[in-house]
Amino acid sequence: MSAPALRIGVDRTDVTPPTPVPLAGFAARADLGPATEVLSPLHVRSLALRAGTAAPVVLVSADLLWWGDDVVATLREAYAARFGLDPASLVLHATHNHSGPQVARRMTPSLGEPDEDYLAFLTDRTLASIERALAGETPVRVQTARAATDVAVDRRWARTGGAVPRSPIDPDLTVVSLVDDDGAPAAVLTHLACHPVVHHGNAVTPDLHGTVAAALERDTTPFAMPLQGCCGDVNPARYAADGSFADGDQDDVEQLAAEVASVARDALAHATCAGDAALAVRRRPLELPLQDRLALPLVARMAERDDVRGEWARLALEDPGGYARPPVLQLVHLRLTSGLSLLGMSGEPVSAYGLHVRRVSGGTCVPLGYTDGMTTYLVTAKQLEEGGYEPCEAPVYFGIPAPLAPAAEQAIRTEISALAMG
């Protein structure tokens, strides 16, 4: 007996803020106030997946910085109540776009302050998008391909002018084509590990990943879902020899997106079968080991400062119980077929973890950051030793009690292996 076909439903919904709100992602932009204009709309894209008589699984990708843990909890509760589905079957992914609103409440204001009206709007729009996707049941075959790109660079090396040794990154674009009975791509997933930070201005745009999806939706497929990889230490290759970064405008975003979309189209022409439908979701939580915390009296004194460390200290004092607990990394493994799966992490993983996923899975598992919440940068022990923004400064902005301990790397690798090899 042949394996059951995968059936899909899709939806794309505009979630551009209806009124001006502050943007999230760049501390240097924190004092500029609400966004001044919309250069290109933001979307949530929902993909409902079914195989046989089993309950559906829903993957959502948003042109946002991330999904805050609190927003994930709200959406899962509403998803279960509205659709009668297991909340664990909802996977919420973000492209890490730095030119959209803040979607987390437990971050320092320097990363962007959430607008409650927008969070309510986003929740309503996302649930409506999921509902429309659940109404579809198009039978598809799954094909996949990978192609090299040259759009990204190890940013720790590039921004220091080579002072930090260069580390390997994953330069490949992965495409997943969900092909209907007529042989046409009913949906395409594109995966690239690169910070979408071409644009730095105080204006709304989906930046690189969302713009690639929009380009493909114009002439290749009716639905393209952008997926972000392990890009914590990866930026667009727009650095000068002295480490300065060339900020771009929307034209630059469109140009780079056109290059990536062209690679995607070429890859789609050579995509091969990814196996039979084998839909399943597995999850594993991991308490992240941290370095020693500051004593609360020291935190209280730090709270008097008017910089980001003062913001961090005030967050800690507002929730001393949370300050005492380790952050919990959520890992989710979404199997699509016998030869293709996704592995999501609720953090900002660096390239080493994405390469680890590829290696232990034999290239059949696609690694995702910014999925089902946000903890902090997931760095390596070597990066902790080297220092810099990702291991040492970012935990302050994220509001976690302390930087990761060196032991965190092996703990993360172990949990990744347990999921990716399954």
C-alpha cells in the first residue's frame, strides 16, 4: 500500500501595522519613535499540512523579528480553543526581520517596545490566516534542492576587520517545492541563513526573506514561505575591509532579493523527490546553563542606570523568580516526509548549530532559528571565549539573567542530535 499523500492549505495575510508603531531589532533606532513609512507590507504565511486521517500540523512564518514567549502561549491557547487542535501542532516561525514591530514583552526597551494594540491585531490576523489555511486540502508531492549563494558572510569576522577568526557558515539556499497533481508548485519554501538587515531605516519592510518570497509569488508559485536558518553570526556580505557595513534602502533589498529568487528558481528546476509523506511533530525543552548571576543588591544598584544595563536590571527586579530560573530553549522537529524535516529553535542560533543539524541528519533536516519563542543568542564555547556582542552583550538586551555557560554548547548539540537523527 502506498504512503498517504501530503495535503496542504495555504494563506498569506497582511499584518502591516495599521497605525505607526516603533520598530524592533536595532538599539540605535530606539529613540526615533514610530516608523515613518511603509516601504513594503509585512505578512504572516500559514501552511496547513495533513497526511492520512491524522490531525493537521500548521507552520506559520511571519515577517517579524521573532515571536515572544508570551505571544506564542496566547496564540497556542487560542488555536486549541478555536480549532480543537493540539497546541503542540502549531509551529510559529519568524524571519528575524529588523524592520517590523516588537512582538515580545520581556525584552529591554532598547530592542523595541511592543504596542499592545498591534499585538492584538497580529493575534487576530494570525488566527484568521490559520483558519483559511486549514480549509485547504491540495494533494502534493514534496521535492527539494540546495544551491550555493554568496550573499552572506560571517559577521563576527567581517565587522572586526578580521580580528575575530573567520568561522564556517551555511551559504546554501534550500528550496522545498510542494508540487500539485498538475506538476505545478502549489507552494515553495525557501530557507537561507542570513540576518535580514539590508535596511536599517525607521520604516516598515520585510527586508530580504519576505521580499524573496514576494518575488517568487509574482511569477513562480502562488505561495512562497520564507524560512530563516541559524544566522546569529551571519549578515549580508556588505562589509568594507575596515568592518563598516553599507546600510541599504528598499532598492538594495529588492536587488538582493532578486538575486536570491533567481537562485531559487534555478534550484527548483532541479529539485528531486524528498520521499513519502511522514508528518510528525516532536518537541524537547532544554534548560540553558548560565554563568553566575549578579547578586540582587548589585542588580538593584544597576537599576538606577539610564542605559540598557539599567533596563536589564529593572526587568530582573520585576521578576526575581524568573531571574533565579534558567531560560528554557524550545526545540521542535517537524517531519514532512521520509527524507525531509525541519528543526526549530526558540533562540538566535549561530552557524555552528545549523551545520551540526545538517551533519547529524545527513543533510535531510533543515535548521530554523526564531521558532516558537525567543530566549537569547545560542553561541558556542569558543565564541564565549572570544567575547563580543553575541555572547556577552546580547544577553543584556534579551533580558536573560546571565550569559550562557560554556557547557551550553554541548547541551544544545546533544538535544539537537536527539531530534535531528530521529
